[in-house]
Amino acid sequence: AALCAHMLVSRGLLDLDALVTDYWPEFGKNGKDAVTVRMLLSHQAGLAAIREPLPEGALTDWDLVCGLLADQEPLWEPGTRNGYHALTFGHLAGELVRRIDGRSLGAFFRDEVAAPLGIDFWIGLPAEHDARVAPTIPADPPASEADVPAFFAKAMTEPTSLQGLVVMNSGGLMMPGAIDTREVYGAEIPAANGISNGRGLAGMYRPLALGGTFDNVTLVDEATLAAMGRVEVATARDATILYPTRFGLGFMKPIDNLAHGGVENSVLLAEEAFGHCGMGGSLGFADPKARLSLGYTMNKQGGGLGMNHRGQALVDAVYRTLGYRQADGGGIWFA
């Protein structure tokens, strides 16, 4: 969803410093009239969860979710803090794309990214591909209570907290096995149901590692690409996931949280890289300085909200092969 929004920025159709209401007038209700596109893309809009109780399967209903987000009072004053919009970001950015372009986010991505690049990547999977999807296997349970990430611990003990709303008010989507249904595969839930493989993820990021263009397919211009790689917000305690985070405009930036939960709460790349983890540890990123794109997907999840140890080991091997180094205790890679 973030990539598609940046493609519209590159084409002069979306202004990062414009109000969201310039494109989505209904969004301005209940204290959100001053929210800018920049705030929305950097997890500052205060819409990290939906307050209204969601019925089973609600996140597959695009209009319902976008309507609830437009109506909702923000969970904090927009622009004053940031918190990872884990399940709502895709609808928020995707609705911006739809309001400007007319196509749904999944259709825009298919027509403008996946098809031109020839990658096997879907937001809204056609039914004929269902048998190719590896079902998700939940992470192993933590060895002790002390190993439960703070986000999940608070969600389980305080269901009305922000963390509880993300997990418990997801229309059932956060429950084990809920994502592996035809209804979810075929829906457009950009924050949760992009379906691809490692080649597809790496292929999506490849133009972004090479100046914005690959094989005569241009996703963004150089100025937009530079903006995509910058840190927009950094906090010592993310309002949602309760540990330090660094975000660009829709993308995660490298973060060393080895002292705050280890690899599974970290994104240990080189500083110039930007990309995103998926729940359980899948990862895609571009590193323009190294001219590197990498994709890692798995169906056996890790236990945190960042990388998992398998994916991090692959990233480490790639950077080591390129001659990059880490400090003795691990951490961010550097040339």
C-alpha cells in the first residue's frame, strides 16, 4: 500500500503535506481534519485500531472498515506520537489510492506493479491459486511468561487497551488459522493478506534498489525514492507495540532492539535499507546503497513483531557476503 501511494506521489497526484481530506473528504470527522498524508503514512494518525466491535470477517469488507476509520475519533492527537497501525494501515493508504486513481489497491498493485514486473504477488488472490498457498503455522509458544512480547501480554490482559483492540477486535483475523480461508485470500486486506513468495517480494523491491527503475519499469522517480528511504519518526516506545521503532513514510527502517526482546523485535539491516516485516518474520526490503533487494517468506511464524531468527540469518549471510560488518554483539550492518 505504501509503495502504491508513493507511485502516486511520483506522478504528481498525491502531495505528502496535503490534508487527507483533500482526497478523502469523509476522513475529517471527529478531530481528524488536520491529519496530513505524511502523518497517515508514518503511523501518526491515531487510528492504529478500530474501537467499534467488529463482526467476524469484518476486515474483508473494504467499505465497512474505511467507513469506520473515517468516522472514528483518533486514539491520540494526530501528529503527537506514533504507533504501528498494524491492521489499519493498508486500508488507510489503500483508500487514498482508490480515491485518487479509482482502482482498488489490489487492482492498482496488480496493474502497475505485479504485472509489469512479472512477479507472483497478489493483494486479493484469484481462487485458482488457492492450492499454491502454504497454510500459516503459528509460532511456538513462549518458553516462559517473561518471554511473551509486551504487546501480546497487554493485549491478553487488557482487551480494551490499544493492544487488545488490535488483537481482539480484528474480526477474528488474528486468531490461529483465520487467515487461511478463501474469503481472506480473495479479499483486499493490504496490511495482512499480501500473498507472494521470496522471489515476488525481492522482485517488488528490485526497482527501488536500482534508482526506481528495472527492466524499463519505473515505479518512482529519484526524489520520491530518496524520501521513501528517510526516517520520518523514531520513538523509544511505540504506542502500539511498546518497544522502540523507526518508520519512514510507510516503510520500516532498521532498528536494533537486541536489548528490547532480541532479534524478533528488531530489523537488523544496513541504515540505507527500507522495507517491512510481516507478522512472524517475513521480510522484504531494498538497500539502494548496496543495490540489493531481498525477500523472505515462510509459513512457520516466529514469535515477535520484527524479524525471525531464520530470516535474520539469511540477511546476515547476504550482508556478510557483500563485505558488510556488525559490531561484536550484532546490530545494524555497515559497510
